[in-house]
Amino acid sequence: MLDKTTVSNLNLEKYMGTWYEIARFQHSFEKDLVGVTATYKLREDGKIDVINAGYKNTLDGEYKQAKGKAKIPDKIEPGKLKVSFFLFFYAEYNVLELDENYQYALIGSSTPDYLWILSRTPQMKDSTYNMLVEEANTRGYDTSKLFKVPQKLKD
């Protein structure tokens, strides 16, 4: 059984900005992408602009990006967002773990097929990574499916 309990507090303004994908479950819409980032920007209407970007196959590969939007459908559960990259089709974006300084996050969905480990920096301490993997494992995710995303070093 998957534990989809989300964080009880989410300060959207602190969450905005760029996050680096440290690890993920592979899926069709990010297939072959490395150096992936997700950038969030709060809109005046309360929704969020989302830009996911990365490089095809190698860190020197073709740069690709997808623009989407996100929203919090229920203010009582701020850690449960909905994200859309395709017209009006929204998918769950559940903030499962988030440190108090908004430096790392564990993101899941409504199914056990989607999982991301995000960081504000392109690299993450092994101890933090291992803690998040263990948390995902405890929640019922098959962490053997995690793909560590190659990232460029910051300039």
C-alpha cells in the first residue's frame, strides 16, 4: 500500500524557483533527458507556471523544455498539487517530503509509477539522498527503479 501523505504546510513563495532532478522513475515524457530542472513561478491568479527542461541523451545534447501549469485544488491540503502539460489533463504532484529550508523535496503521484527527488543544487549529499530513498521505500515505492539523473555542475 502506497503512503501518499503529503506535507501539511507548503509556502508556495518559498517553493518557487528552480529545482534540479536528482533522481526519478523513468517515464515516457522525460525519456532520454538528463540535466533536468523544474522551474516554478507564481502567477497573479494564484496558479503556477511550470517549465521542465533538460538535455537529450547527454549534458551536451539538444535542449528541450515543456511548459505547463500547476494549481492547489484544495487549500486544506497544500502539499497536493495538480500539474498539467497537456491541455486540461492534470496529474497529481504530491509533495511527500520537504525540508524546512526548501532545499530538497520528495515528490510522488497518485500511482507508484512516478517519483522524483529534487534539490535546489545540481548535486545532493549522499546522506540526504539515502534518507529520501529510505523514506520513499518506507512509503511503498520500489526505489530499485530510481534513475540518478546526470546534472551539470553549476557555473
